[in-house]
Amino acid sequence: MDIKNDLKNLVGAVKDTVSEAGHKSTAEAEHARRDAAGDTLTPSEKAASLANEAKNNIQAGVDHAKVEARKEI
């Protein structure tokens, strides 16, 4: 039974780690896109870009927290 739970936790941790990396890279890409566009973005486009970056950073943090929580089990 322990092996089954260990395997389940390992699979979940790998899945969350990959998801975290994806969210981090999406947030970084959004930031880079905003920097490259500079003043050509309208205020509403900048706000949407900032919101998208923040959303992805939060999702990466949630995935990281899930991995850390599994380590405690």
C-alpha cells in the first residue's frame, strides 16, 4: 500500500512541477512581450498583460505549494 501511495505522490509531484514550469515560462514570456512592445500597448492591453502575468505567477505558486505539501506526507 505504501508503494502505491508513494507512486501516486511521485506522479502528482512530477505533474505539478511540469505545470509550475509552464506557468513560470508563460509569465516570463508575457513580461518579455510587454517589455518588447513598450509604448505601443494601450493602457488596457498593458493591464491585461499584467493580469495574465500575475495569474500565471499565482498558478505557478499553487503548483509549487502542492509539490512542497507532498514532500511533507
